[in-house]
Amino acid sequence: MSFFKKIFGSGSASSDEEHESEYAGGSTSESHLSIDEKFIFNFKKNGGKFLYCENKQEVADQFENILEENDWFESEVLCFEPGLFSLLDENKLIYKAAPNPKFLLAGCENLIGEEGSILFSSKQIKQTKPNELPVNIVIIATTSQIVSIKSDGLSAIKRKYERDYPTNITTIKYFEKAKEEDFTQYGSVAKNLYLLLLEDL
């Protein structure tokens, strides 16, 4: 049984508020966490919004909830991945030649446990730099994409794309504005990021 099923249980609400205390105040020793737990701990610490989904229908339902929460219905969206277009079509979102997108909908290459960051390449964001992406981002990823450190993610990209190797490999790590001046965030752009994590293990 996966870590996520143990935490959220079958058929439970995808929101993880009831388990927030487990990861919120540092009561959990990070060194004893599994890769999955580390990712959630660090991702939430960075300000990301995490929604666990057991199947594709839950992904579609949670995506609609995000649209409703932010009043993004009938908005323009930035999306470069044909595999995600059906989700946008179902919700009447404009993604062809959208000059003022409210959010980016994308997959990713990997989720980095050690940093709680998202690893992208040109396959998801073309040649767009992180600071050129919309402030709001919705990512759809799977539990099998969680790796321990960034070098594992880069190795996974090499294995995945033997010939058509992607460019613009980058990570986004900060998902809220720093509460005070933090030199570690210098030069980074905070994003309002939702992660729909689909169980596939």
C-alpha cells in the first residue's frame, strides 16, 4: 500500500487539511521521512497546494474545484501539451492563441523530494522562462514521478528521451512570496501553484 493511500485512505477527501499538523510545525523529523513524505513536507513548506487523486476522474473533479475556487471558468489558459487539451475543452477554457492566460496547465518531468520543487523541460513549457509563466500554475503529476534529488530527475530525463532530448530544463521551487527578505529566494519568482498528484503505483 502506498504512502498516500495510508495517509488519505480510499475515497477520502483529496484535501490534506486534516493531516496538516503532521507536517506543519516541524514535529516530524525530516531525516526519517520517505521520499514521498519528504516531497510533501518540503512542497508544502515552500507554499505549494497539494491535492491527492486516486484516479483520473478525481483529477478532473479537483481541476474543476480549482477553477471554481479561483473563478477561472471561460478563462484563457497557457498549455503546450496536447494530452491535456481535453481537460481544457471539457471546461470551455481558451488555450489556442491566448494572449492573457490566467494560469498554466502542465505536466512535469519530476517532483524533487529533497527540495519540494517541480522539474520542467521544454516538453511542458517550451522555451518559456519561469518568470515569464503566469503567476498561477496547475500541475498534473503522478506519484511515480517523485525522485529524491535533482540529479535523479536529470537522469530520468536522459532515460526517457534518448533521442529527442528536451531543452529549458528548470525547476520551480517557491510557491508563495517570502514572508520576509530571504536571500535564498533572490532572483526567483513566487508562483501560486496547485499540484494534482495522481496515484499510479
